[in-house]
Amino acid sequence: MKAITRASCFDGRGTAFKSAKFFQIGFGTKFLTCSFIKWRFEPRKYNKQVKQVEKLKQFLELYSPRYGNLVRSLSYLLVVVLVVKILGNSNSFIAFYQSSFYPKIATTFRTFTGYFSFSIGDIAYTLLGLYLLISTIRNRKKFIQIVFPLLLRWCATLYLLFHVLWAFNYYGPSLAEKQNWNLEYSDTELHALTRKLIRESNRLQFEITKNKSTAVRQTVSDAAVENTVLKYWFLPDYALNYETPSVKKSSYSLALSYMGFTGYLNPFSGEAQYNYESPNFNRSFTIAHEIAHQLGVGSESECNFYAFQVTAAATDLHLQYAAHATALRYCLNMWKFKNPVVLNFYQKSINQGVLRNFEEADAFWKGKSTFVEKIFETFYDNFLKFNSQKDGISSYGKFINLLIASNRNDKI
């Protein structure tokens, strides 16, 4: 190897360029020399290439110790989401999951957590929250290098566990598909259902209170309501039978109230949780709804439908009232959207005691309504849509479609 210490080139006027020192390796002399000349005569193109190299260098720096942790965490999250979506779109996998895997693991979790009167899942959430908070405070000066990658890894891991332990139920066939139901309905059918629900709600309210103007109150303990719901949770027509119960009061009921939730299923512990601060006239309906989730029902509208089936068929008048009054509120909301004049007409035929239950519930949720509720409502709506629930949070009200379709087949 020999060194070329100086190279000069001239333009048409005989002006010399500046010298440059570089190394020539073997037969590459001509190539290097020409490259040098090309660089000198095409400075603009060279500058463009330099910028491209700098961009590549900046990209590669992500794999340096400073950003490597972030890149690995992002890659892990993307892989998890990709795997979940691939499995979720596999009919054979979902069939295996819902028929074999989930029933076994759900029963195991409920058997364990059912031994405790308190919520195991809420304790786990608290400990995890404290761990992430402490980690964030300790590493607050290295948010990009440590804290953000840590949060991404936990999000990816929880998202994966969420699906393995429960959420693949989102991807199963719907009840309408299984029963071959047409979920479209006419105004005539909605009128018929509304009148039936008003008639039953009025009758039950009067039988319970003996006064058309008195709101229905839950006079027994929450534990008694749980036991009553468990007694009637039996739906052989839909192959849903509930064993090994695990229903708990949520330790975060105050937070749930501000988020706008009456209950939830903890997918990591298998516990059905309910908000004990919310109005109690339809608490049994909420509990039955969450039990449906425990049994592998992903759709919110289907959980409402099963909750209605269970509570309406009970001999306990409070459960019957919860079923019919809750369904009636959904019907009235439909008329509020479709035809406010019809809504006003039906409201005049409803007992004052039933309307007071509705007004108390509205006042409770209005008093808890803040920007926090809007944030969680938006998040949950998009979360449902991302997990194959195309109707998002509006799917709760779609159980009216199921009731009407079921009514055509003499199911209610």
C-alpha cells in the first residue's frame, strides 16, 4: 500500500483545486482518484449524499446504548400485537380457545380467587401501579432510556396476558351468527318491546313498593344480591352454566364512578367486579353482566342480553325489576334518538317510582361526570374497536336488537 500525498486537477482556466490526502489500495488507484475528481466537480450531489449518510447514522444510533432499550421495547410491543392479530383471525385457534383452553383456565382462576372475600385482582393492580410509579420517580431523568421502554414492555406483556387469559373471546362467532338471527328491526317491533317493558316494569315496581310513586330500593346486602344472582345464573338454552363463582366488590368503586363504569371483569384474576357506589336498583343486572364475561362472552351487547335472560327469569322480584327497568332505559334512549315525541308519550305511561329510579341514576352519574370520564369513554370505545368490537361502546345498547330478535323466536 502506498500513499498519495497530493492530487491536483485543473479547470479550463488552469485554476488548481485544493489538495487532499487519502490512501490508495492496490488496483483501486484509478477508482479512488476518479472518485476524488468527481467529488470535486459535483459538490451538490456530494452534499446530498452526505445528508443521506447522516440520516442513516442517526437511525443507526437508535441501536446504541442510549436508544437500544427503546427500540427493543417497541419491537416487542409490535411483535405481540402482530401475533395476537394473527391468532385472533384464525378460526381454528379461536374454536380451540373457546371450547377447551379458556373454560379450563377460567375455572382454575375462579376456584382460587373464590376462596377470598376481597379482590385479588385489585391488590395486583395496586402493587403494579406502585412499582411503575416508583420506577418512574427513580428514573425520571432518563425517561426515554429507561421509563418509557419499561412502560412499553409492561403494556406489551399485559396485552398478551389479557388475550391469553380472556380477550381472545372477542374474536369468537357472535350469538346472532350462532342462532341465525336477523338483528334488523322495525319501529313496530321496537314499539311492541317498549310497551311490554313498561307494562312489566310498572307491575314489578308496584308489587315491590306498593306505591306507584316510590322508587325501588335494594333492601338486602350486596352479598345477598350476589347469592341470588348466582342461584339463577343458568342458561342451558345457550350452553352457559355458571360454576365456581368469584364475584367481588371493587376496591376502586369511587374511581369507577368517575370513569363511568358500573362493573368490570378482571381478566388477570378472573374475578367479576362491581361498583358498589352506583345506584343499586339494577345492581343484580350488573353482576349478571360481568358473570357472562367470566363465561367467555366478549360482546357487551350479548352480556346485557344474557343478564336480562337470567334476571328476568328469576323468581326474585328485585331481579325481575332490574332486568325490565334496565332494558326499558335502553329502549327509551333509542326513542330519544329516533323520535323524541314518542319518548314523551311513553314517559307519561311509566310509574313515577320507575322514573325516580331513572332520575336518581342520571343524577348520580351527572354528579360524577368530569373530563376523566370522557377520557376513559374515548379510550374504551377505541379499545373495543381495536379488539374486533366494531360498534365500540355503543354496543351496550345493541342488546335491544338481540331482545327483539329473541322475541321473534319466543325466547323472552
